[in-house]
Amino acid sequence: MTNLTRAFRTLAKTPFVTAVAVLSLALGIGANAAIFSLFDQILLRPLPVRDPERLVNLGAPGPKSGSTTCNDAGNCEQVFSYPMFRDLQRAQTSFTAIAAHRAIGVNLAYDGQTLNGEGALVSGSYFPTLGLTPALGRLLGPADDGTIGGHFVAVVSYTYWDTKLGHDPAVLDKTLLVNGQPMTIVGVTPRGFDGTTLGQRPQVFVPITMYKALNPRFDGYTDRQYYWVYLFARLQPGVTLAQAKRAINAVYHPIITEVEAPLQKGQSDQTMARFKAKEITVEPGQRGQSSIHREAKTPLTLLFAITGIVLLIACANIANLLLARGANRAGEMAVRLSLGAGRGQLVRQLLVESVLLAALGGAVSLVVALWTQKGISALLKADAAAILHPTVDLSVVLFAFGVALVTGIAFGMFPALHSTRPGLIGTIRSSAGQVAGGAKSAARFRTSLVTAQIALSMTLLTCAGLFLRSLVNVSREDLGIRIEHVVTFGISPERNGYSNARSAALFERVEQELAAVPGVNGVTASLVPLLANSDWGSSVSVEGFKRGPDTDADAQYNEVGPGYFRTLGVPLLAGREFTNADVVGSPKVAIVNEAFVKKFGLGRDAVGKHIGTGGLQAQLDIEIVGVMQDSKYAKVRDRVPPVFFRPYKQDSTTGAANFYVRSALAPEQLLRTIPVVMKRIDPTLPLEDLKTMPQQVKDNTFLDRMISVLSASFAVLATLLAAVGLYGVLAYTVAQRTREIGVRMALGADARQVRGLVLRQVATMTAIGGAIGVAAAIGLGQAAKSLLFGLAGWDPLAIGLAALLLAVVARGAGYVPALRASKVEPIRALRYE
């Protein structure tokens, strides 16, 4: 307690210096705490379920002939067919249970209010496997999925119940319309549970056996070549991952070889061998199933490294501050040692001061962390921001103060040891004639710290330059479409119980009503939303293209409305657009892009040739009537894939569409007008993702923007902190060398030469630190190469601009001490103590 009281008094004697030190640490620790919070929420935090460490995720990598659909729960290597799920569920012995789930989009209607949201199809084993207790009523169980289409029950999420249903206990046994189907609400999930897939927040959970009732086009309950469900399981007590994998594959292999292998048609011997050798993967599942875990690891690790560098620079400032303060107190330390104080006692006292300084910085860092998290959330697109919670919870507090404690000890140890070094009489004597603490070791240490700060700043500035250049490349990427003055939105009438015929009539009316809005000069639609990370594919057969069992004959696919290419400004290179005459019953037609023509060798005579969809024996019954210029499909960063387009009016099963409205009106006005028009058409039909196309593109590239902004912000912060450190060391050095400078000036040195003496020191540290920083930045750029667009991991322009900025900042930080040195009066300097 005495050491702590003395530490408070010591810090209070220099409030300005203490405040600067606390702020520096707060910025460094706060930035790290903010990124740690994201790291924790996305990559570390387990599901809020019973014994999450016993959960495992199952995957089914290997050849999959047939149809495969996957979503945010994982890539298409992870999905199983529904019959395989039931086979494994019946025969396995290493798990207490296996559960299946699948995310779906839903329209919900309750007590007159409608909502477009997310739902989850779950097996009856889903909630029992997780070991959850309902907040209200009951959860779904094995009795709720025994019969296909026979269980009209639903469980709503706690969030939906709390925010949309008024937290009303009376909702039990009430009717909730899910995609037009009346479902009885039987329970509410526990608070804090939002499903098992990060990035998805289902408002309702329904039996997986009710999928066809919610989506009449679905027909995958008996098809072993339709892969669409995700599986996880809970380990039996005492069973390891390796044991579980052996046991489940002992069940899987006979099914693959005896039941499913005979169903595979047109495969080569090599592919069939790979098919029969497939094995189920068993991976830890305590965090649930989500592709975000994989996709976010590299950018979050990079941001953690960047904020770690910022913290190191801030800590170097603190170490230099403590060294300078210790130098000024060397006389005091020597006297206390000579009077009998133990060196360990004094070291503890100085460490208490450094830890107290770090603790104060840690406390302030919690505010910085919260602000940083809010800033990051503002950079995210809406659905990504929804999964993150800007908050300072216990884990963040513990992390911040843990970092503060380590910082206080690690960067306070050398100054404490140096300030209490042996040689008491020499120190006392030196204190009588000059400022104490001019030991060469301390000077070298301070210089080394500043050089390291410069190197780290150069690393961050160069990396920031790389990501900014990457962002510029992304923003300049040719989309192949004109997005200005275009607004997009989606509707899913099939989810409201519309029949196919009613949906088709609705789409026709929507196009007519929107086209009649003053200022609108183009309305069209598509099945797959443009630049929304959605891609639908199909295997195709093409006239004149030789296709073997293992030939890559895949292409992306979309169904679009009349005038689609004209409305979006995509030039046709040959042939014609779709028209209102391209309807069900008319000859099947398609338009292909340049990449399709190139892949399938169609040459200049593509128009008039025929294609077919499906397997090797597909009928070539679709005529190519046009060739369009390449344009982006799912992602701005991706190369343009081969794509073929069909008229959505030739598909009698289309139950959802995304519309594009081009207008001379201001986009904001159109955003207000469209909901009014749609409410007039059907007030119960919710709009999906109403936004401008520039906003759609911005959402598509949010990761590039977030990393660029954050890396640039942290780099600037690091450079400013390094400049403060450089200024402090030079100012202290000038004070230390006052006598020397006075002698030089007395012997004839002028002010310019004295300024040069200081600035040469700046130049040397900047050159050495800059060179080290460039090498480190190139290494970091190579590690983050997957996040860069149009760059090879390094860029001369980024390096040059970073070096120029660092040189300007360093010279600015050194100029004031240099100017002060040049104004030293020789007579006063010779008398300086």
C-alpha cells in the first residue's frame, strides 16, 4: 500500500507527462481490446449450450454428382443428403445423437404484422443434442419430425418473441404464418441463443420434415443425390474425436459402396474410386457451424497484428518516459540505496509506478475499445453488423487489464533495473555536475526503442498503403454494368402462399406499376440477385463441345426478365434480348456471356447453337439467341464466370424475384416511392434488401473497405505515437548534450551545423527503421496476399509514399529539438547543470 501511495504521488507531480503516457497506452490497449472483442465473438466464443466442447461437426467431402446447395453454415463439402442423415442417425453408436439443420428465408405473419427474415429447418434431435432449456413452452423434439409434412409446429427465437411479439407468454398455442403455412407456436428458445450458425439469426425454428410445405418446389427427402443438410453431433461420454471418426465411417462406407455407388452414372473409374473412398470428417463443433469462422480468421489475425504493433509503439514511449524519469531520479535512488534500502525494494517501487501507469491506461482503454468497436460496426454491411455486439463485457475487461499488467511489468523492468544500478558514489558525484542518468546503455536503449518504433510505423504505413491501393483497384474494377440511378429489392410471394400462377401475375404487375412511376425508364428482374454473393450453377451440355465423365462443364446460371441487359447497361454483342414473347410454351432460349463462349469453344457463331442442362445425356433443347458482354455476377473481386441466362417467364415454378429499377429520379426518392407502390399491390408482402445498386456494390466489398480504413487509421495512430517518442528522445538528448553543444558553438559551430547534428541523428534512425519496416511490411503483405486485389503482396508506390510520409513526420518531430539546440547560448551551456 505504501508503494502504491508513493506511486500516485510521483505520477501526480508531472500531470501532463502522466496524461500523455496514459492516453498513449489507452489508444494502444483499446485498439487491441476492440479487435479482441471481435476475435472472441467470431472465432473463440462457444455456443451458449450445455457442454459445447462435446459437440462435433460432420462433413462429407468428395465427389457429389447430382445437386448440391450450401450456405453460411459451411461450404458444399460439408452437406449431406437427407436419406444419408437418417441412415447415420439410425446406425451410429459413437454419438448421443446426430442433428440436422438448414437455413431458409421466411416470411412471417403474426397478428397483422409481416416480416421477412430467417428461419431454420431442424431435426427433432437438434435441441436435445444442444441440451437447451426453453424460455417458454417447449422445444422441438423427435416426436415433431417423424412424418414428412405432418408437424405444423414452430419454436420462435427469444429475440423475435421479445422484440416483435411483445414478450407475451400468451403466444403459446397461437398461430404463426410461416411462408403462408399456419404453424402453432409451441415454445421460445432460451435467451442468447441465435442458432448454431454465426451470421444467421433465425427468428423461427420448424421441423425439417416441413420443408416441402414451406417450399412446394422442394423434393429432396428421398433423393440420395441431392445434398443440402448440415450435420453435427454430441460425443458419447469418454469417446474421442478419433474414435468417433472411425466409428461413423464404419457405418458410412457400406452405405456409400453398396447403396450410393450404383446410383452414380457417367463417372470415370478415377472419380468412382474417389467416391468409394470418401470419409466423413469429424471436427470440433463448440463454436457451431459457419463459413465465417474460416473467412474471418485471416483479416482478424491481420488486424490483431496491426493493433499489436500499435501497442508496442505506445509501450516503447512509456519505456523511454520511465528511463528519462529514472535518470532524473538517479540521485534519489543512489541516496536511498546508500541509506540501506534494498535494490529489490526500489525495483518493486518503480514497477508499481509503471504498472499503475499501465492500469490507468487500461481503464481509459475500455472507452477507446467501445468507440473502436462502434466504428468497425459502422463499416460493416447490415447483416454482418447484426452478428457483432459493440460492448465491453467481462472478457474484454480482463483482456485489457491483462495486457496492461504485462505491459507495465515488461516495459518497466529495464528502466527500473537501470535506475537502481550499482555505482552509487559515482552516480551521486555525477549528479552534482550534470543531469543524471547519461549512461551509454540507457542512451542506446532509448535510441533502439525509437528506431524500433520507426520500423513498426513504416511496416504499418506500408501495409496501409497496400490495402488502400487494393481498395482503389476494387473500386475501379469494371463491373460491366451501369449501377448509377438503379435501385434493387426482392420479393418472395411463394413464402406468402402464392401459387406459381399468382406469382407470375404478381411479377407482371410489379413491372407495370413501377414502370408507370414518373421518371422511371427501365424495370427488370432476376432470379439470382446481382453482386450479392449468391451464385447458382448448373452442369451444361453444349452443341459442338465434347464432354466426358470428368470434364468441367459447369456454368453459372440466372433467370432474368425482358429488358434486363438494356436496363443494367450491359451491351449485347450479338443476337437479341429476351422479350415478353419468351414465355412458358414458347421455344426455350438463352443468352450467354463472353466467358461462356470462350469456355465452350462457341466462337463467333454462338447465336443459333443449342445447349442443355443436366447430365451427359441432357437434351440440347435451348437455343442461344444472344451473346452479352462479360459483367460481374456474384462478387466484385471474382473473375467473370461463364454464365447463361434464361427468361424467368419460361420457368413456371419461379416464386421469388429481385427487381431493378432505373430512374432519372434521385435514388433517395425512388427508395421512398417503391414501398408505397408495393404496399398498394400487396400490403402483406415484405420487401427484401431495398437499396441502391451502389450500396449493393459497397456491401459486396465491405471487407476491403473495413481493412483499408482500419489499417490506415491504426497506421496513422502508430506514426503519431512514434513521432511523440522520437520527439521525446531527441528533446531529452538535447538536454543531455547541452554542455557539448555549448562547447561546439563556443569553438565556432553555427546554428545550421548544430541543427544538422540533431537532424542527422533523426535521418539515421529513420533510414535504419524504415529499411527494417519495409522488409517486415513485405513479409506481412505476402501473408495477407489473399486479402489484396490486383497486387502481388508488395507495391513500390505504397512503399515510396509510406517512406515519404514517415520521413516528413520524423523530420517534423526532430525539427523542434534541433531548433532548440541551435539556440543554445555557449556561456549558459558551459554553466549548465
